[in-house]
Amino acid sequence: MTRFARHIFICINERAEDHPRGCCTSKGGKEVAQALKLAAYGRGLKGVVRVNKSGCLDSCEFGVSAVVYPEAVWYRGITLADVDEIVDVHLVGGEVVERLRLPPSETRGA
């Protein structure tokens, strides 16, 4: 039996300011992670969807990154303005937010 219907990991990796790939924390990762958690729980998903901060997802150059399981859907370039759409469309509705999806060909080790 699965404990959660979905699990979303949001990158909050930190790198040096001069790193060529950047890092999700400097792009708002911590704020996005907190907003996703509040939005998901605000829609009654506590205990249904687990929202976790994660270390490096190896996609920082694409902006704030996240991955949703069990579908293994990767998102990139997430901003605070995208949070409600991800929660409503994917976490509640089960559909992928295609405009934010990181193509499988661009994920490392996915």
C-alpha cells in the first residue's frame, strides 16, 4: 500500500554564485517549495500528497526544478506564479502542466 498518492520534490540546491549552472535556491527554490506545500495542504492534500524540499535534482540551469512521483514528471523554471497551476492541474487533477515540463530528453538520470 502506498502512503501518498503523489510525492513532489522541489530542488533547493545551493551552489557558488559564479557556478555556470546556477542553483535553484538563488532562483527562488525555497520560496516555491514553501508555497507548494501551503497550496497543496490548503486544498486538503495533507496526507495525500507529500511535498518535500530536495537536494540537487541536477537541473538547476533550467530554473527551479521539481519532480512528481509516481509519474516521474519533471518540471523546470517554476516560479511562485506557477504554484497554483501545478497544485490544481497536476497534484489535484492528475494532468501534466506541459508548459513547465522538462522534456525527458533533457533530464539526467531520470
